[in-house]
Amino acid sequence: MVAQLEKTTKSEIIYPDSDGKPMADNTLQFRWITTIKTNLDWLFVDNPQVFVAGDLLWYPTEGDNKKRVAPDAMVVFGREKGERGSYQQWKEDNIAPQVVFEILSPGNTTKEMYGKLLFYQNHGVEEYYIYDPDMNDLTGFVRQDNILQMIENIDGWESPRLGIRFELSQPELNIYYPNGDRFSTYNEEKQKVLEEKERADKEKERAEKEKERADKLEAKLRELGINLEDIN
């Protein structure tokens, strides 16, 4: 008797790297997203076990490619740095991002932001920060008793995980490193580099002129029959 075996194949689930949405709706939102993400990179540049990402899709549950979100910036402690198409949590020792940031634009809706709060609440985020650059308004949540609870006094708040401090100044938010330095934009850092290069070039030019002057003086003294080595 011949038994005919039926072969069944399980379709591979695809986890897209893009949700088709733009990272930012305007230049102000884009500047804040890149500033926060870049400065967080700099903050943890020497720690290989801190992964920082911007606008990266996070899939918390294997087998479910519909449940996903792309925080404007997120920080994951305990996961190595490196390139990723998406953050698939089951492939990351099941470690959820501990800190997430969202930068608002006029297109964000209350329903959308409430949905994100619930997502972060249900999937283990410890700190959640929302900044509205148009209104210069910062809202923060920190996990207490397994619930993301709103931070009442956000001005001057220091992140338990990151050690950074938030200051609601005018005309916009200031964020400070643990050492007191302020988060800066790429353009500000570029300007610092240019100013430092200009300073170094001037110092080099001054040193070269000083050496040229000393060489001329030594040559003149030799013409007069004076040897500097004899003087010394």
C-alpha cells in the first residue's frame, strides 16, 4: 500500500523595513529627531551594548507583522550596536527598547499618540518622551508599578536611564548631557570643528612665523661672527 504524503509549507512571514510613512513632516521636526538621535549616539559612543536608532520599525511579537511602531528615537540597553532593517525583539534576546522619543508635527492626532502610549505601555518601555517643537511643550512618562505614569514636573527632569536633563527654556527645549554639556545640532558641531581648525591654523602660522624670525636672527648673528652655541 502506497501512502501519499501531503507536504505543507508554512509561508514565511515578512517584516517590512518601511511603513511607507516619512520620517518627518517638516524641517523643524526633522531637526529635532536628528538632534536627539545623534546626541544619544554620542552619549553612548563608548558603550558597545547600547543600541540607538531613529525611525526604525520595532516588531515586539514574532509572527505578527501588523503590530509595530517606529519611534522617532529609541535606546536599547543590553543590545549591541550595528545595522538593522528593523528591530525584531525576539531576535534581540527579547529586550524591548527602554527609552523612546516622539517629536510631534501638526499632522499627529490625539488618537495616534494615545495608541503609541498604549503600545509602549504594553511592551515594556520604561521612559517615553513627547516633544512638540511648535508649542515648545514636553511631556514625559516613566514606568512606575508597571504603568507609564506622567511626569508631573518635567522641567529639570533627569532621565533615570539616560542621565540626561531636560530644561524647558525659550524659545525651545534644552537637553543636557550628564556632564552638563548641551545637546547640539550637527551644524553647531560643524561650526565648532571649523572654529577649532581656524584656531589651530592660526597657532601653526604663529609658530612658523616665530621660527622664521628666530632663524633670521640666528643667521644675522652668525654674519656678525656670533655663535649662539657659544652664548649658551
